[in-house]
Amino acid sequence: MTAQLNTLLRAACEHVCPVPPVAGAVSAVRRRVAAVLADWRVFPELVEDSLLVVSELVTNALLHACPPAVLRLSWIPDDGACTLRVEVTDAGAAFPVGGARADDPDEHGRGETIIHALATRHGIRVHPGGVTRWADLVAV
């Protein structure tokens, strides 16, 4: 029984939350994620990077995709390393329609670069009904 309990305690944690297409959604989701990561006792050095990745993926879904959007967090403890997977799924296309944005580059367009710099792995999965953008952050 003790071995089963220890296995369950080391099992992955998962949290899913909808991302409403409203003003203030990014900051609300970010606060919620911070609380979840604190509950999971995610390593402090990983929390700030995780919150920035969440902000970028959620902002991308709200600006470029079609609702509904959903955020999924997975915390996978393992011997020696732990992985936090951040996924945002939306009903939009894999790439924004219309090509490059004409917005001010000081205001937009750095999200992918930020995610690339912070995540160990990241990518896009296209599936029926939408697309999922994901990033793994690994702590050793």
C-alpha cells in the first residue's frame, strides 16, 4: 500500500482552464497558473519562466486564433528532472491568416523568440478542430 501511495504522489499533475476571449484574460490566467504552480510546489526557478511562456501562448491564442481556447498544464516529476508542459489549444489555423502583421515590432512579434529561449522543447500540433501550441520547461 505504501508503494502505491508513493507512486501516486509522484504521478503527474494536470490542470485545465478555459481562456475566455475577454479583456484581462491573460492576467487572470497568469494568476491562476501561479496559484496552481504553488500548489504543485513547482521549483521556484521554473515559475517565472513558466508564467512568461503561459502569457505568450495565451496572448497568441487570443490575438491570432479562434475561440474557444483552453490552457492545459502538466507537471511530470521524474527521477532527476521534472517537466512542466504548457499547452494552449484553440480553434484557429496553425499560422495566422494574412501573413506578417503590420503592428509595431516593439509591441508584437517576440513571443515565439521568448518561448524558444525559455523552453527546452516546443512545437505545434495541428488536429481536427484546431491547433495546440506547447512548450516544455524542464528543471533538473
